[in-house]
Amino acid sequence: MSALRSLLFAPGNHARRVEKALSLPADGVILDLEDAVAISEKAATRPTVTGALGKPRAGKLYVRVNALTTEWCYADIVAVVQAGLDGIILPKVEYAHELRTADWLIANLERERNLPAGGIDLIPIIETALGISNLARICRSGTRTRRLAFGAGDFTLDMGMTWTRGEAELLPHRAACVLESRAAGLEPPIDTVWADLRDTDGFIASAKHAAALGFQGKMCIHPDQIAGANAAFTPDEATIAQAKRIVAAFETAEAEGLASIQLDGQFIDYPIVQRARRVLAQGGA
């Protein structure tokens, strides 16, 4: 699994911002046709977005199309399914059949355009009460979807909920995204954006909290958030060093017939070792 620690949004109708975003060290860039683009500009923005598909980029390139229930989604998908596209972000998904519909359309376009079958990723954003309530079905839709994302902005609006700095109100819904993803055999999900660009400490805290809950990365709305997101979802040197010590000590003990040991006062058994090995995989060690 190649983790998406940072996914940076860029408005699809601003060519300069698109070009800059593609050069930044985000794991992925999302060119936006939805919220960042006025209704009057949606159709006119598609050529700008498709024109960026062949440009050099530091990470993966996604396009957020408009929701499947809108008049723009079909034309969005038809326009952007081309060579150079890594994936489509589908917002406001509330039912599993929406993913199946999008998957069917993408698959047919791949076939017609001689693109690799299944090569284009499809990430749904869960951002309404109905989407959360149907989460288990969405995760088990049987489509090309390998991971989902959680969107707190529209979710809290839909719920009439106050999105606080501490984000305690989001905990059960974030946890549900992680739980249902795991139960369905999907990759860990991607966390919501952080809207207050002035509050860097709040963003870092939010990213670290999401990482602790089991998310693999975070959507970003400003280039300054990329480094913080990448750091939050990458084990630091001390954590990697400790994981190496745990694995080495346990392997020595296991060779002697022991399946549980103590290291620096910590009880070590198979689950702890498996967690340490996961840390090493995440850190590239």
C-alpha cells in the first residue's frame, strides 16, 4: 500500500495554482471541479483540468468531480477519464449504488479509450448523515474503491453540528469510517480538511489525532499544511528505533521458544510485534 498522507486541493479553474500544486511534495493533488468552482464556470473549467493531466507532478493526480446527483457529474467524468489521471474523488456519496454507477461509467470509458482496466482509483467522500448511516454498504460496494475519505465541513452542516477546534463531536463518525473500512478490507481512510488556515497548531493536532484513530492521511487546502500532514502520518525516528528494538528482541526470544517477553518494562507479545512491524513498514524501514 502506498499511503496518501497528504492530498492537496487546488481549484481547477486557476491554472497557476494547479501548476504550483503539481510541483509540491504532497502525496497527491486533487484538482477541484466541485466546491471551488462557481456554477457558471464548471463546464469551462474542465479543459483546464484535463490540460493538467499530462504535466509532470510530484505525486498522484486526482480530480474531484461534482456529486453523482448533480447535472455536471456525468460530463465531468467523461472529460477527465484520460491517460494521466490517477483517480476520481466522488463527493457526497450516500449509497453504495452511486459508487457502482460511477465505477461502471469509468470502466466503460477505460475500455473505449484503451486505458488499463481498473487503473483509475475512485475515492468517495462521506460527508452527510445518510452517508455515515450507509457506511457499511458503501464500503462493501464491490467496486474499484480501495479507500474512502471523511468530509467534516459538509457533514457538520448537514447535521446542524458545531465543528469545534477539539473535534470531539467528530470522534464517533471518524471511528466509524476506520472501523467499516477495516471490516470491509479497504485501506485506512483519509481524514477531513482543516478549515482554519491561521491555526497551524490546530491542524497538527487534528492530523495527529486522525493518525492515532487509524486514518492514513489528511486532505489539505493550503500548501503550508502538506509538511504537517506528511509528518503526522509518518512514524518519527524515535518510534522507528523503538519498533526495531521490539522486533529484534522478540525474534531472539521466539527463536528460544518464547512468545512473550518484557522490554524496558513493556510487555511484548505477537500483537505488539505486529504493530511494531507495521510502524517499520510505514516508515520505510
